[in-house]
Amino acid sequence: MRPCCLLLLISSLLLINLSPTYAQLYDVCSNTTSFAPNSLFETNLNILLPSLSSNAINTGFYNTSVGEYPDQVYGLILCRGDITPEVCRNCLETIIDDVKQLCPDRKGATVWFLMCFLRYSDHRFFSSTEELGTVHIQTTTNMTDPDRFLPFVKDFMGNLSFQAAFDPSNSMFAVKKEQFTAFITVYGLMQCTRDLSRNDCYECLQVAMKHYESCCYFNRAKILRFSCFIIIELYPFYQDSSATLSPPLPSITSEERTKKRQHTLLLDLKARSSTNLSCKIMQTGKQVNSQELPLIDLATLQVATSNFSLENKLGEGGFGPVYKGVLPNGKKIAVKRLSRSSAQGSEEFKNEVTLIAKLQHKNLVRLLGCCIEREEKMLIYEFMPNSSLNAFLFDRQRNAQLDWSRRLGIINGVARGLLYLHEDSRLKIVHRDIKASNVLLDEEMNPRISDFGMARIFAVYQDQDKTSRVVGTYGYMAPEYAMAGLFSVKSDVFSFGVLLLEIISGKRNNGLQLPELSQSLLTYAWRLWSEGKGLNFLDPSIIDSCPTSQGLRCIHIGLLCVQEVAADRPTMSNVVVMLGSESIALPQPKKPAFLVEHLVINSDQSSSSANVGSVNDVTISNVAPR
């Protein structure tokens, strides 16, 4: 039995009376399973604990198991990366002695000390990012400039998380200090248990930072998770790097830092490419294969694209040019090449790769690999022979190829892809740029959602987020996002509603202007619906093939999705159910957001644009973790 899931919110803790170096921060004991005195499990535990300590003294980390099921014990121990072997040994001896008193007769225990960490259990948890809870310990701070502090810390710790996860030393540890004001210096520390993959370490640290944002604002804090932790302080709490087990990266110039991050990323991807193995991740007791992302060398891509010739160029997106190519095995690909003049950096590129590599669904475009060589950074996707929905839907000649059956299939496919992003994938993802040009079509006209450059990862318990940098495409943006920077899964629902109405009408939301009154497509649909003239909204080319009840029902669902108040909109799971069953009664929609009209008329502003081939306008922005 695993420990119950928990969320521990702590403002202050009474530390036990020890030297500060070995002070206990927190402990979690399994409250559901215990072992009998003198049992085989206790014997195995007594063998395991000293073994962990003795093997971790010099390396700072060790994990192993003792015994066989059902009495097998799994254990992991970690020392903070900045301490000496002697301090590590003393901390490990103390924590092993204390765990039996803190969690007597328990089959699972986790104990955080200031300088070391111990976890054991009767179930295997190695290489796992399972969510068992997050502990935060904060110290109230009288900050002189609190409004500026959180953005500063987010940027500061965001860079540190990348350094910790992808440092070539494999220590999964990093420290950093940075001047906040003339009188205040911020000190940060991040560390993961070394059984995690680099990507999972990065994800764990990002989730910890999101927890800091929601709990601790402008305070000093320690965020403790079961596979990683972060510390934010205003004094030099970590040890001098000359006496560390895992020294931080040296100070370098911005140009050197860019080259080093490219090299670090290359080492990481090459290592994963050369093994060609699956990483087994334990989640809720089940093994899930997570295929690692292959690295494709520059020479192969030069041959595949005829040295990136103009004849093979499919178009240009915010990311840079996109080329069609053919690999030596005959597989057709789309190569997105980061423009050298682009402001996108290695960290943003890594965020994009890390996110898309974790997603696998038949209605999402598939990332085949990436290339990082010399000054080049490229993403390699499967090639979509039918280009984008945009190229068919709004083209007078090709529009007729989209009969009602195909349009309904595209609507359902996009809905299922969004449902996967919001609820069914390993991550909870808000896409933020659902639109016709970001829906690619395969050889059978099946839809694939693309362009995750603006996507954000949400924590499981997180409902919404806010940004001061609104990115996306006007006409598809939810009003709360366009006007206030607030976004959530309901923002994607709004965009999906706009797309649905475009699909069944054959008209662009930002291209419709009536002679007597400039109206958005949403207002036009609402007016016809309210007047009982909904059939007049349908694209004339599908009138004969579209059953009246299905056409009107789709308009109804589209209007439910574009309601002004986010809470009134259905979830994507509700949308999928409503689309799949005509027997389910639909609630009456409220008026769509009128304020959106002022943004969409005569506006085609977007973060990117695309017209041909497999282009899906990848633009990259920072990814916030789940």
C-alpha cells in the first residue's frame, strides 16, 4: 500500500533540538501499512538502512532494495550537493537513527533533513515522478519591492532549474546567487534525486516552483517534494563550492552561457539517442513506457532537404522557416529550423522539446526528433501531406473537399486531442493557440493539433494562470486572456468554440464583416441562432450533406464554448460527450463575449502564420510546469 496522497501547507515548523546542520525539516509516515515486530520486512529494513548510508557517503546518493516480494524494501538516500563527505556521513547516520523513532513499524517513510533526505517503502518508487504531495516551509519577509520580487525569482530559479537538470556532471544539483537590489541578494538551491531522468528532474523542479508561486509569493521558502527540492533564501546558506560534492557551474559570459547550454542540451539528447531505450516510469503502480527523443544529425537533414533548398521550403512561421524532407528510409518529414535572428534561446527550445516529447495521441502532431549542431537548432515532425485545415477551409476551390462527414470528423478529432491535453496526458496542458492553421491534416484528412510553443503546463490542482505577455491569435483568444492575461483550460475551450463555428460556416472569425454592422462570426452565429435561422449559418457547400439536427447541434455547442464567462463554458470532456450523443440535452447558451469583436475586426494579428504544406507555425515561449 502506498502513502495517501497529500498536500501539506506549512507556515512554520518546530525543529527538533539538533545541530542546525542535521535539523529535521519534515517527515511523512505511511498511515496505512505497518509491519510486525521481528518480521521478515523488519529484517530487510534493518539491512537496507545501513547499506544506504555506507554507499552514499562518498557519492552523496544511493538507492537499492533488499528482499523479495511481499517483504521487499526499497530505499533511497541523498545528501545535499554542496556538503562535504564528512557532513554527509554525519547527516546520514542521524537520519537513519531517527527514522525508526519518527515512523515506528511503518512500511513507508520519508524524512527531510536540512542536509540530507531519506525515503523507503514497500513499493518501488525509483525513477518515478508520482505525486504524493508537496511540503512548503516559508519564512515571512518584509520585502521592500514585493511586486518585483516574484517575477525576479521566477526568472532566477527558472534558469537554475535548467542548470540543475541538464548539467553534464549529472549531479542534478545547482546553486546560484543574484543581486535583487543594492542591499538584497537572493540565494537559490535546487536538487533532484539522481534516479530521475533529466526531463523528469526538470519537470519536478518546475512543479516545485509553481507551488512556490501559489504559496509563498515574496517570502523565503523551502519547497520539498518526494523527488526534488528547492530553497530560496536571502543569506548565503549553502556551503562554499570549493568543498562540495557537486560544485555549481562556473560564472561565464552570456555568449559562453549560450554555447554551454547548447552543448549541455546536445550531450543530453545524444546520450538518450545512443541508448535507444525506453525509460520506465512508475505511475500509480503501473509501468508506462516513455520513448526518449532521437537526435538527428545535421548532415542527414541537409541531405533530406536538399541542403534546405527553396524548392523544399514549405513556409515560414514564428519559429523560422519550415522545410519538407525525406529521410534515408523514405520517411517524409517537416523540419522546423530556428532562425538565427530569432530571440528564442536554448532554454525555450528545450522547453518545447521536453513538452512535445511527452505527448502521444493520434490527434496530436508527432515530434520525431531534433537537431542541435553547430549553431543550428531544429525540430523534426512527421510530414502532413494535406497541409492545414486553414488551407482547405478558407479556400474557395478546396473548400468543397470538406464535406460534412469530414468536417464532423475534424471537429471530433480536435476535441479529443484537447481533452487529452487537459485531462488524459501525463501533464495538464493549456495550448493557448488553437486555430485552423494549427490543425494539420494527414493523408486521410484526420486532424492533428500542432504548435505547442505557447503551451503552458498546469499543476493538477491549478485552475488558471496569469501572464503579462499575451501571446496567441486575436479572434481565437478568450476575452479574459486577451484583456487581462488570465488563461486556463477554459481559454482553450473558447478557442475550440471559435474553430468549431468556423468549420461549419466556412468563414473566418476575423474575416467576417457585414455591410450594415461590423460583427464577429460569434455575434453573427448568435443572432441567427436567436432568430431561429441557424441553418443560414452553415456553409452552403455542406447544406445537402449535413443533417439538420447535427448542424444545429454543432452551432449550439459552439455557442456554449464561446460564452463570455469562463465558468459558463463546458469542459472538453463535456464537449466530447455532447458531440457524441444527440440524446443529451444541451443548456441554453448565453451571449458570446462582445468585447472580442473589437479585437477581431480587421485583425489578423498572430504570433505566427502559415499557408502551405506541413507548416504549423511553431513559436516558442517559456513553459510553466505542472
